[in-house]
Amino acid sequence: MTDIDNILEKALTWIDQGHDLAFATVISTWGSSPRPVGSQLVINDRGDFSGSVSGGCIETFVVSEAVDVIADGEVLNLEYGVTNEQAREVRLACGGTVRVLVERAPDRAVLERLKSTQPVARVVDTASGLSAVLSSDCLEGALSLDDHELADARLLLKHGTSGTLKAGDRDLFVQVYAQPRNLVVVGAVHIAQMLAPMAASIGFRVSVIDPRPKFATQERLPGVNIITERPEKVAESLRLDNWTAVVALAHDPLLDDPVLIAALKSDAFYIGCLGSRRTQAARHERLRAKGFTDKDLERLHGPIGMDIGGRSPGEIAISILAEIIAVGNDK
């Protein structure tokens, strides 16, 4: 479950308990900042909160302001920086500046929409607090957008990036609630046992493909979606989109190659393969024989993982996940 998923779940729980809520969202940063644009807190009327908008520097002050917002319905744009008196009071010492929008949280129906399995965004006028929910095919809510604003907001939604849009005399903040990233692993091997829970802990939906009954068990991979059919039977039916990373760990061409072929035909944002350089060369030859070009094969990360000198299954799993995150963040 992602940070945003946790925040939405907490918000829904508090609403069910009868609490009124506010959202506090990082809408812009300058210089060094501990949390990126789109980072969020949900606060209830008792001052309880979930999430973060800094490394702990400004949360106390923001929560105090949010409780007032819950009471009076005002919309606040708060700015903290090293030259700001309030910032010094709450020890914002990272050297940057952060702007936080504090507003009453939307109702339960909107929160449920934001939990969609498809990417959606909430577009907010940072002055009035009027908002609307944007999906790939519609805009619903009190906030109206002209064609230019709508196109810009859809572009942010497409790229899964939250940000502020300048729209004439108003600022619009587009908070993107992207669908979770998926990780498809071929081979329920020891590295997969380490990798799957790590990836799940940071919000990936993990599936492991392995037809070998001794390997593909819930005891070895608790809580993971295990696919026990032969890879060649399921490869073409896998939803490998630009939110999906594919990792081949079986070290067996009969298991790895069908999924790699499907991945190379897809928009998967990461494709990685376990094995030495000699193994990679042999794999490339097999895939060329299937009609893939050298350009296609440049998408394969192998030997897999960042070079951190890891040798144990756990260390290799860390290096793989680090590389997936880096590629997913265009680093």
C-alpha cells in the first residue's frame, strides 16, 4: 500500500467514526525539501494526523492550522522557509522553502473515487478551494476548467505527476492519485522471497509466476499473488503496462523467455534479467532469433540490479528494487 493509499484509508476510517477532516498538501518547493510536491497529511478534528509534508519539521504547526481550517472552512496557503519566522520556530532547516495548501477534505464519495485502480487526479483552486476529480475521460465536481487548463491537467495525470498550473489569475493544483505500480517476477526463487515483500512494502502489487509446485507456495511467498500456470500460457494475458516492472529470476529460458518476450512487446517501464554477462549474451541471441532488434534489447537490464557489491539473496533483492525505483523515477 502506498503512502497515499494509507492516507485515503485513514481518511475514510475517520469519516466513518464521525470526524471532520482537512488535507494539507505540498503544492510547491524551492531548493532542498524533505518531501516532494504532492506529499500529503490528513488531519482530523482532534488533531490526529497521518502522512507527512516534511521530515517532521513543520507537521506540528501545519496540524494546528488544519484544526482551525476544519472549524472555519477557510483555505490556507502556508509557506515555510529558512528566512521565515514561523519556519525558524518549527526548525525548518533543510535550506529550502515549501508551500502547503490546507483545506477541508472532500466528502466520502470523492475519497472513494480517489482510491480508483485507474489514475485519477483532484484539481483544486488554491484560493477558493473549489475542486473536481479528473479521470481519463471526465471531470466531475464544482470546479470548471477551460480547454487549455483541462489539457494541461490531463498531461500531468498521464505522467503521474502532481503539480501547480498557472491559469490566468488563479493557481490550480493537480494532485495525481496514480494507480499502484506492479511487479511481475518470474521464478519463486530465494531472491524473489526477499524481493516480493520489500516491493509490497513500498506500494507495489506483486505477482510471482512459477509452475513448480515446490517453489510457488504461500508459505514461501505469503500474501503474494502466485501464478502457477506455465509462463507461455499466461504471458500474453498479463497486463504489462507502463506502471509495470518485470523481473526474470528463474534462470531457466523455458520460464523466463516467454514473459520477457511479452514484456518487450509491452510498455513495461522496467525489464530486468538475472544472470552473468555470458548468460545475458545467450539470452540476447535467443531473443534476436524471435525477431527483436538490438534497440529492443536495450530495454533489458542485465546483469540485473544496481552494482552495490551485493552477494546474498537479500542484498541482490535490494539492488534490484533500487534499480526499479531509479528507472521508474527517471534517474
